Amino acid sequence: MTRDHQNSSAVIMVALTKFCGFGPRMISALLQRFGEPAEILNASEDALMKIDGLTTEQADQICTAGDVIDQATEYCQSLKQRDVIISTRLDDGYPEGLYELNDPPPLLFVRGRLPDGANKSVAVVGADEATGEGIDLTVTLAQRCAEAGVQIVSSLRRGIDAAAHLGAKAGEGVSFAVLDGGLDHIDLVEQMPLAIDITRAGGVLSEFPPETEPTDKAFSVSNRVLVGLAQAVVVTEVYGNSKATLDLLTFCNETGKLAFVLIDPKNGALSDETSLSEAVRFGAIPMVGLDKIEDIIKSLV
């Protein structure tokens, strides 16, 4: 017998992801086959089993997913009371760049707001253990981009990424932080003041439910979202231990996004030779001189 679910897409997506454990790729396959979240819940087991890679156990989970709808509804309501916005990949405001990924996040959990799709965005990233020269270069880059109306995207990690948000503020622009865990796991001392400042004009977001603790896997997964939100990635300082930066460049290479390494000739490349070579191997284009910031901005399409 067909079940009739009159629930929002967000509630159903929460039911399927958080409570049933389906990941982005399977959600993509289900949406491609059935179109709407409600139709997924109404699907017969025979129809579900026509999806490549879906197991009998998973089909059973979907057929009984209606049993967790009440839990999903309560969960969504609790987040709303905490001013956490849930954006599904079916919503109008969902960032278009994420559709270019092989596995767009089914959900985004947001404090503040999402980037404006009508405006250009650039991801600014680099070493956690940054030098003073790297911080200065990053602030200058982000400030000039912000003054040109370009949105800044980065993580909440220390060093270069934190400096990117400070530069956006100096340029009276907006920035957005992508987390490698849930919103409840922002470090209260090191990250929370910056996160609060970012949400005044921009937003802090994660594809993970707020209670999710950061893991190495989530760290890598969040990097693909960061790349998806921007038209290009700019690295200002990178060393051999900057796994996040090289990971980001891998996603740039996979998605065809532009990547640059900005070099201030006064201080030279803020990188060890191996890391710079690796960045270039992954497709990053060295840009020497602060005047190249204008060229980077013009490349954002």
C-alpha cells in the first residue's frame, strides 16, 4: 500500500541521512530515480531494488523510514529553535557550485546565511602554522577581493584560513566558513569569536548534523564543499604538513576549478620547495606580485 507523507523535504532528507544513514551518493541516486524526497518514501521495494548499488537491507530501511519521520521532525524543530538553518539540495538557495561535485551534500546546516549565488566567491586557504608574512599577504588578498564585491570562503582553521576572514572584514565584505564537523563542535576559545563575527554578515556551515564530531574523513569531505562554493582557490602559504591545502587542490583538479598560489616578491614563495611543486603539479598557477590579485578577481566566472 502506498504511504502518503506530507512532510517537508528537509524532514525527509534528515530522516534518510541522519536516522537511516544514507550518504550523498546514494541520496543522489535516489533523487535521480524518484525526483522528490516524498516519492522516495513512497517507493516500493521492487522499484528501489532497480537502483544500482542499493542493497536489500537499504531498501528495507527506506520502506520503514516513515517510522522515524516524527524523530526527524522533532530534530528539525529543535534546530530551528537554535537558529540553525537546514538547506536541502532541492532548495532555491542551495549553492549551484555544489552540483558540480560527484556527491553534492544532501543537506547543509547553517548559522547565518549561505553565499549569494549572484556574487563571485573565492576560497582562500593555506598553512595552519602561518608566518607573519603569510598572514599579511592573506589579509591583503582577502581585503582586496572583498572590496571588489567577491565573497571569501575558507575554513575556521587557524593561520591562513582565519586570516582570510579577517581580510574580508577589513574590506567590509562577507565571508563563509566551512566546518569539518558539526556546528556544536566549534572550539569555544579559538574559533567561536571568529565564527560569531562571520555570521553577522556571512555564514558558518557544515554538511554534518551539529552534534557530529570532527574526524579525519570529515576533514577531507569538508574540503570538497569548500572548493564547490568558490569559483577559484587561492593558496598564500603552504608547507609539507598542510594536508588540507593539498587536499583542496586535489578537488580543484577533479572539478576543473582554477587554483592559484599567490607570491609576494618581497618575501618570495611562502612554501617549501616540495609543497610548491606539489601545488603546481595539482594545477595551481603561481601568481607573482600583489597586482596579480586583480587578475585573480577577473578570472572568477
